[in-house]
Amino acid sequence: MYVIVVDTICDGWQALEKDEHGNLILYATEEEANKEIMDNNKSREEPDEEPEEFVVPYRDYIEGRKTIYIGEQND
């Protein structure tokens, strides 16, 4: 199972698609989720831009997850 997310500066990972009850919309395969992103991208005003959305496995999805880049580590 996969979920489509966007990474925001303030709120971290946020699922873009939820049903009317607030439940995540899940996709059976990564290919299916990526196809949904590409289909949605075609309907935008500037479809040539790289989509901000990306696909993660449901088991790895943590709402609000943030990644902080601290530069290269030299050991």
C-alpha cells in the first residue's frame, strides 16, 4: 500500500488525498500512485513543472515527518 504526500516546510509530510472521513486514500502499487500524480499534473496550469507530490509506502508514512539536512558528516 502506498500514499501520496507533499513535504511542507512548516508541517512536514502531509497526505494530499483523504476521504470524507479523513482517512488516507491508499494505492495498491507504487505505479498506480505515480500515475495518479502524473494525471493530476497534466491538469495543472504549468504541467511541465516537476510535481511536488511523491509516493511513500504506507508503513513509512508519518504525518508531520520532517527531514532536516545538516550537511555532510565527516567521520
